[in-house]
Amino acid sequence: MKISELNSEYDKLQLQYGAKELTAIYNGGCTNNPNFCFVFMNPTGKNVASNPNWKGRRSPWIGTKNIWKLFYRIGLLDEKIYMNIMSKKPQEWNEEFADLVYDDIEKHKYFITNLGKCTQIDARALPDLVLSQYLDLLCKEIEIINPKTIITFGNQVSSIVLNQNISVSQCRKQSFSRIISGKNYNIYPVYYPIGNGMMNIGKAIEDLNFIIKTNTI
């Protein structure tokens, strides 16, 4: 099964849980046994690819800046790409530049996704019930790409994925196990580093540097 075959399911769930004037955001990066799979919460309208008129890939964080600062600081984004991102306003992103960014992600062998693919107008919190509707599809993504290590961002996403109450402040640099389609995966919960979580971006970078070093030796 190709990972793109899941997109129609995400489109259906967008109509049910997302903003009707926006489109679902899927995923992107290395889809063949990446070193890391990064799982965020859900997209917002700040992602310019959520505009129905966008003709290119619908991948996370297109047209934004802050998350790319994090990936650059943990050594997973080339400086030239990073500087280009920092110089662009959201509306200056186009389909070709989005592909250049995700080509760099693929080169660095990681995959970016959200637990929830339902795009909201803003960063309002989604209830566990909504995000849980996406868990089986996330597990299917993981089965298809077969990452070496999974990193979940924030208490809510980490708790849903691991099916237990997770406080990232209490388990920094600690891995948990989950069996998906018969295979055991190591999952590291990490502080959510964007929006209200920007205050914890330093801790997130520290923990991610540790995780990357530990899992690439």
C-alpha cells in the first residue's frame, strides 16, 4: 500500500472535523524506513497548502517559520534551505519551493506528520475524541514507512499514541514501546515546541539532540 492512498480518508475526516473552507494536510519526507518519524498535533490555516487553490504537496508546516528553526538547530535542515525559509513571507512560498524543502527532509531521512490531519482556522485545542479518530490511520502510516524511531510532540499526542497518561516533563529523554502491526517501535515523547509551547523550545531541542545522538550511533 502506498501512503498516498490514505489521503482520501483524511479528506473525508476534514469534512467532519476540520474547517470547511480549508483542506486536510497529510504528511511528507522520507517514506522508506526513515531514521525518525516526527508526530505533531494538527495543522492550522497558517499552512498555505491548506488553501484549496494550492496545487502542490499538502505537507506539514508549509509557509511557516518556527518549526524550521527547530529542525535547523538539531541538524536536520541544510543552512541554505533554512535561510531561504527565513527570508520568505508565507504567501511567497510556492509549490516548487515546498518541494525543495521536503527534498531536503527526505535527504536527511525523516518523516513529518500530524496525528490529526483536520486543518483548523487557528490553533484551537482539539478534543481527545477527535484526535483518536486518526490513530488507526497514523498506525497505518507508520506501518507503511517503517521508521527506526518515533517522536511524539506534547502530552496529548503522546498520551493518545501510547494509550497511557504521558507528561513530557516527567519522562524527558525516555523511550516507550508500542507494537504496531506486529513490530515494536521506540517512541519518545518531547515538549511541543510551537505556539504556546515556544517557551519549551530549548528543552525540546536539548531532548531531540539527545534522542538523535542515541539513535544514530
